[in-house]
Amino acid sequence: MLNFFIKALVALFTIVDPVGLVPVVLALTVGMLPHERTLVIIRATIIAGIVIAVFGAFGQFIFTSLGVTPEAFSIAGGALLFVVAFDMLFGRPSGARETRREAREALTREDISVFPLAIPMIAGPGTITTIILLVGNAGNDLIQLSLVGLAALITLAVSLFTMLLSAQIQKRIGTTGILVLSRVLGMLLAAVALQFILNGIAEFVGHLT
């Protein structure tokens, strides 16, 4: 159980990348009063939590209705996460989190809590893919499902904490420190993504034999 929880926490933590949210929050909240920035960040975290919960609860049903097998989704999801990890390792913005067009539009919006903070920066395609994969791996085991929920809550709590303290974190570790940490998280995410792919392949081969 502990191994499964660590796997879930590492997967969600690395795909959301709470420290990587620091420069985004600083850029999007320039000119806001402290209480306005706090409200935006709290609202974004709550919205992201709702999105994650909805896809965690109904994601498997949606894909089953579409005729997508768990094995296929595990392989495809792992591939998507590997692309995100690759971009993190080389310090490139990932289209799985936010496209360049979305980034430009975000700068012109007054309310940034829903877009781009909640979606796609926190609860983007990569996060949604990860939560569905984890719930699928947990199956009907209530303890493992609870561990996935706990991992999601911890990730959201850390994201909320880092965004609220974004200015202080930026001063403490600097842009270079943020980039270094992002690359380390990228390596962890690449390993998790590869494991999802291997699990999907193993399950598919197992059904054939």
C-alpha cells in the first residue's frame, strides 16, 4: 500500500509541479493586491480539485463508454506523461499543460483563477490522465482509491502553499533553483510514465496468452 501511495503522490506531484507554478503566478498576478491574489489562488485550487475529483470518479466510465480499454489508455497516458517529462527535462513549456496561444490569452484576462491557473496549469490534460490511470490501477480497492485521493489532496495543498508564497520562494531559490527542481521532477515523471506504459503492455500481452 505504501508503494502505491508513493507512486500516486510522485506521479501527481511531478505532473502538477507546484514549484513550477511560482513564476506563472507571479507573472499573472502582477498589480494585484495581496488579498486579491490570495482569493484568486484559493479559487483556482478549489476549481482544480473539483475537476480532478470529477475525472477521478467518472473518467473510467467515460473511456469505457467510448470503447477504450484500460491497457490502451495506460499506454497512451504513459506516452503523454513521458512527453511532459521530456519537456520538463529540457526546460520547455509543455503543450500538455498550456499552449502558447493560451498563455497569450491568459495575460489579457481579468479572472485568471479558472484559466489558466486551475485549467490547464493545475488540472490540465496531464493531471487528468494521471488521475484516471491511478484510479484504474486501484480498481475496486477502497484503500488504494483513498490513497489516490489523499495523494491528490496533498498535491493540491502543496500547490496552494507554493502559490501563496510564490514571491518568497522566488526570492529564496531564484529562477535557476526552480528550473533545476523542475528537471529533477521531470526525471521522476519519466520513470513513472514508462512504468504506466510497461504495465499497459504487460496487461495487453497477458490477455492474449
